[in-house]
Amino acid sequence: MARPSEHDGVLYRRSGTKFWWMRYHDRVGKRRQETTGTSDWHEAQKKLRERLQARDDNILHIVCKGEQLPFAEWVDFFLENYSKPPMRATKTHEANLRAVTHLKRVFGPRKLADVTGEGIEAYLRYRLRQHVQVKTAAGFVEAGPLKPSTVHQEFRILRRLLNVAVRKKLLRSNPCSEVEFPVTVKRLFRSHYVSWSEQERIESKAPEYLRNVIRIITEAGLRIYKELTPMRKDQVDLRNGVVWIPDSKTSNGVAEVPLTELAVAAFRGSDSDRGEGTIFIP
């Protein structure tokens, strides 16, 4: 019978390194030895406690994998499985591709677990100091500084990318939660409700088919690319004043949407514009 271990886990020094090492047993009793990556005793103790907690939660192998996984490799996995249509809209995927180009330049060589709040704040300040690069026939020309809204979009994409890693248990927490954006971003996510007078001014400058589209969007609240553009005639029941949405951005969006009299009239106008086509909106 094996002799019981006196300690659940211990820290010790090894010759030739300034870092503390830790020794502990996994769930099957196998002894593990690895570096804590720090010379601070309190940080090393924290690392050991995290290892023991992961062992007790039966996620030790997942946590270790997250610490060995390169950031660039995780980004490629995220783009392939959580960014492309139909998981996300095409425009969302294009925005993700633009953002990760810059993220990879800074965080690409690091391990996923080595991305910290301090590193993210340094990246944001670095990006806010950069200028827009405009491609011309003579080469790239430097224009004005990057807008804070552009850098904030990169920050949101990074936060989403790391949130998925947390759900996959590759990270214990998202370091973006420790970050405060360095500058104030004006007019970010501030809703504006179009008044009837504003809508009339827009419609007065628009052609007939576009006026119908504007009426349908404002009256029925349909999403342009996901719900309205791919709509077919068999989804619309003008007699009963409803439209069926089979595919939407959210599960709650898959439903029958009631139409107002203005929306019904706009649909009838679009129907006559389209003629005998199968797609309802041209």
C-alpha cells in the first residue's frame, strides 16, 4: 500500500533557475512537477492553488492545454468555428479578420494564458498612437490618427475571442474585464430613434423602391441583410398582415411578425416593382 502524501502540493527551488517550482499529484495519483514561472513566493502559491483547484474540478488537462496553446493558433480556431457564416454575418467576419491582423502582430507569439490586462491596455494605447495607412499607386501613405471607435472595435473583438476561450475552459477568466478603455469614445452605441419628419425627408430623396424598403424597415423592424434581403414571396401573407422570418440573428427572431397598414402598403409596392421574381425584395 502506498504511503499517503504528507502535503497536497509543495513549492521548492531548483538549481539553475530563479523561479519557484511546484509539485503535486493529479486525480489518478501521478506526481507532476512544473515551474510556476515566477520568483515571487505569493504568486507561486497562487499558481499552485489554481492547479489544485483545477485538479479537483477535473479540468486540469484543459487548463494545462490553455497555457500551452499559442494565441495565434486560438485566433485561427476562433475564425474558423465562431466567426464565419452562418455562425456570424459576413460583415462581422470581415471585421474580425481586419481586427485579428493587428492583434496577431502583438499577441501572436504569446501563449493564450499569457495575455494579461496590462498587455491589453498597452496594446490599446499603442494602437491609439498609430495613424491610418492609405494604399495608393505610389505605395502606402500615412493619414490621420486612428479613430478611438476603430480601436474600440478591436477591443470588443478581442473580448469576444477570449470569452469563447473562457467558455471552453482554456482560461479561468477574461483579462479584458480588468481593462478600462484609455479614452472616451463619442457616440458609441448611442441609440437614435428616427422621427416621422426625419423619415419623410429621407423618403423624399429616395426612389420608389427604396421608399418601400424604408417603410418596411421602420414599420416592421426587420434586419436588412439577415431578414429582409433574402425574403421570398411565400414568406409574406398580406391578407392577414404577417410575415414569416425563418432565419434570424437570434432564436427569438424566428417568428411571425405582424405588419402595420403602412408596412402592408410598402410590401404591395415592392411586389409590383419586382414583377414575377421569386425574391420579394429586389
